[in-house]
Amino acid sequence: MILLNPGPVNVSPRVTAALARGDLCHREPEFSDLLDSVCTKLVRAFAPDADWVAVPLTGSGTLALEAAVSSAVTPGRKLLVVVNGVYGERIREMAEAHAIEVVSLACAWTERPDPQAIARALAADPAIEVVALVHHETTTGLVNPVQEVGRVVRDAGRVLLVDSISGLAGDPIELDAWGVGICVGVANKCVQGLPGIGFVLARRSEMERMAALPQRTVYLHLPRHHAAHARRSVAFTAAVQILYALDEALSELLEETVAARVERYARAAGQLRAGFEALGLEMLLPEPLRSSSITSLRLPGGVVYETLHDRLKAEGFVIYEGQGALGREIFRVANMGALQRSDFERFLGALARAIG
């Protein structure tokens, strides 16, 4: 089955084989070596030129994101959340669940936020400590302007927290140069690992700042996990086999290089989009806003998502429905994972038959 949903993704035989490395207790030194390897490779891949730390967490990307959100804001200060899709809304929901005061800056789901509007909001409210932005808003496949937002946040002396769960290794992002302070990712999207491990990358200075704040949660407290890792331990039981797979996936990523993977995804997206245009399908976003790993398309007249999904699944392809207000209007096709040009050629043929 070819997975064209935005995670989990098809992985390489190397990653699958890593699951069979054997059983291992998470309190043994061999596991500490594995954890060190994963953390080192994450920093090498995404923040090689600065003092950053990586914190893998057993759970989904959403768990890692909630850990970052709940750990990042000082009591009495505020979180500004940029909302232009379901995942911006989810950050706001997380903050509210942890009694963090939220300032929302909302715009249309098919538009990027104005960095100057963020700058004005920060100037107007000194209580805002952290700005949260989704890098790749998977709702639509839109890439937000992390670099521009990072510049205004840095100039205002605040902290930028980026949800790059669907962005890391899929679209360009330079964590240190772009002014990001905390970044959240996951194994099972563009990193091409398996579901079960989320992770947070943070400047060491940000981890030290968070460690001085009161603890809002037990499992989700990022500094607790980081402190345990520094002792070559873990705070709680870890998903050992999934970490084996992530370690191998990161080795593959470093061999390919992050830049080459981003370029490979861009070529795949271009191949698919040329095929979509030839089939007369309408893409939701204009080209400058699109990510390199997801395309949102309007459902053709007379076709409902369930029928389209089932026809394609019968030919070996899984697509994804729209979310929220777009749920009945669009479908989404991801090109993440260990896939080949021939996979996308076969998919376009199946899609032609499904809508014909």
C-alpha cells in the first residue's frame, strides 16, 4: 500500500529492519547509547552550527508539541498563537488546557500571516513571552513565513516556538539563523521513521530558561526529560524499537542530506502537480504558498471523498480527506516517505481512472 497521507509514511527496508535489533531494557547503558545517538543525529541534521539540544519523547508529534507549549511560558506571561489552520487552533487549545493566557492572531486558512501584524501585537503587549507558529500547516499544505516571523520575534526579544511536525526535512528551515528558539518534530513524516516518537529541539539557553519555570505537568515537562537524558537515563519507559527505527532513519537522512531530501520532495510535488493540472484538477493554494510535501485539491464535481478514497485504495493508494471547514471540499495528497517516481506515475494513472 502506497501511503499518500501526511504520516505515517512508507519507510525503507533499512528502517523496518531496525525494529529487529532485539529487546532492550531502557535502564541499560546500551539504551543510553541509542538515545545519545538519536539526539546527536537530530542536532546534526537540523541545528549543526549552534548550541542546541534534542529531546525525544515517546508519543505522537502532538504529544511533543504539547510538551513544548506547556513547558515554554512563564506563569503570568502570554502565548501569541498564529492561527491559519487546524494545527494553529490545536496549539491554542493546548495552551488553554494548561491555563496559559493566549493571544490569537488569526487569518484565512489560505493566507500567510503578516509578520508586521505580529510585530505590532508584540509591541502592544509586553506580557507576550512566546510566539507559536506552524511551519507547514498540514490542513492545506501551506508553508508559513518562519524566517520573517523569526526576525520580528527576535527583534522584540521574545521566543519563537515552531511546530515543524510536517516541515522538518520536507521544507527549508534554518532553526538558528531564522531565530527559532524551540522546534517540534516527529519521526513518522519527512524524517521517514515510524510512528511513536516525537521530539523537541531547543536552544540550550531556552532549555535552561524552561527548567527554571514551575512544572505544569508530569509526563510532558520537557526539562524533566532533558535532565534525565543528561544523566544517561529516561524519565519514563521509552519506545525502544521505535527509537531503533528513528536512529536508522536519521542515518539515512544524514547520508542523503536534509537539503537533498527537501529537493527530492520538491521534485515529487512538481511531478504530481503537473499530473493534477493535466487531469483538470484545481489546487487549493497558489504555487508560492505550497509546501514541498502536500498538495490540497478541490474535489471534482460529482465526486465525494469517500468514493474517491475507496477507488484509489482498491488500487493500492491511500489519500487523505480535508479537515475542518474544508472537510467536504478538498482532498490531500502527500508525497512524503520512501517513494519513487514510478509510484507517483502509477498513482496519477489510478487517479485518472478514479475521477473519470
